[in-house]
Amino acid sequence: MPNVLVTIPFSHFCEKARWALDLTRTPYVERRLVPPLHLLGTIPRGGRTTPLLVTEDGKRLTDSTDILRWLDDRSPGALYPRDRDERREVEAIEDQLDEVVGPAVRRLVYHAFFQSDVDVLTPIFRASSRGWQRSAAPVLSRVAKPVIRKAMKVNAAGAARSQAALEPALDALDRRLEGREYLVGEAFTAADLTLAALLAPFVRPEEHPVSGGLQLGVAALDADRDRYRARPSGKHAMRVYAAHR
Ligand SMILES: N[C@@H](CCC(=O)N[C@@H](CS)C(=O)NCC(=O)O)C(=O)O
């Protein structure tokens, strides 16, 4: 059995895992399922959220960080530094990104989508899938919208809370990046990959395998993109996509 990665294709946590698999040249099959169909891929495999990796030897990894650690165990040093102190720094930054930045970016992006007069979800579903899911994108996105809104508390109060959590986290990363090429040490690590993948919905790098090149035509989202691209953390995300994706 090959390694199987179950994804919501445009999810930034899924992009984190997919990038790490690609970077370590680990063969895998991606099962792309738009929400809420992802549950058909995750629940039977003993999970709920995506990414979920079933490894060729039958392990089920239900969290992006577990996937990166598993990959690094197989290719030591590919994602985490061999130096113990540097590794701890990378892991701490990754945890903070996963816990604060990832959820905040997701809610803010969905909030901007749902505020827009234009239907943004359908083109994203379409760009994400093939076959019948692609043909059914307008229906599936209509079904998904209220589910996402409720599950992720996508509303004005939630968006305000997320913005308040995101700003200090990005300020700290902006300061850390002053005068350095990478977040930790002298090389690209899981910290840089995680920052870039989790900011991708805002900065929209061309190299993104699902959303790269997708024109959404929503002025508010384009203004957000330009604002995030202008700060050091956003610039760093764009730079590591160009150099490492
Ligand atoms: N901490 C988890 C977060 C994963 C996560 O929140 N995945 C979202 C997509 S961005 C998901 O599958 N949501 C659908 C659901 O909860 O049913 C990880 O790093 O893997």
C-alpha cells in the first residue's frame, strides 16, 4: 500500500503536510476531498480533520506536525535541525504557528470570502478537485458554506478575535526575521515551511500547487494579500515558496 494523504486540497494545514512530503521526496497518493466530503476520507481512517496520512506500513497520523516528525525520522535533518537547541526552537515556533496563526488565518480568510458579493468558494472548490467533485463544485460549495460558518465560528466577533490573536504573533515573527534569512539557524526548516504554508491563504504565492495563479477578483482579498505581502513575515513566506516549493 502506498502512503495515502487525505486532504481538503486548499487547506493550509494540508499544504504544510503535502509540502513536507514533496520536499522529502516521499511517494504518496493524495485523496482530495472538499468539505464536508473530507469526513468520508477521515472518519473511516480513524480521524476527523485533514491532513491525515496513512503510511505504507499502516500508521495513521492525524496531525500535520506528526506527519512532519515522521518524515524527518525517515530523512533526518530534512525538516528539523540535528542540533537539539535549534530543534526545540523550531518545534516551539511550529506549535505557535499551528495553534495561533493557522486557525486565525483560516477564520479571517473564510470571513472575507463570505463577506464578499462574489462566490469565491466555488472557484476554489473547482480548482481543488477533478471529476464529479469538480462538476458538482457549485452545489458542494453551497452545502459547505453554512457548515464551515458554524464549525469555525466565522462571524464578525470571531474574526475580530482572530485578528487580535494574529497581529501580535505576526509582529513577533516580523521582529525575529529582521536581518535573518531563516527563522532558526542558517537553513530552511519546518518553522519556515509552516509559516509559509499557513500564511499562503493571505499572500497567495504562485507556487502553491492548488491555488497558485487563481484569480479571485475580490478587491478586499487583494488588499489583504498586498498588506500581508508587505510585512516581513509575508515577504518571508513568498521568498521560501519561491526558493523551496
Ligand atoms: N492541528 C491540526 C489542524 C488540522 C485542521 O484544523 N484541519 C482542518 C482543515 S484546515 C479540517 O480538517 N477541518 C475540517 C473538520 O474539522 O472537520 C493539524 O495540524 O493537522
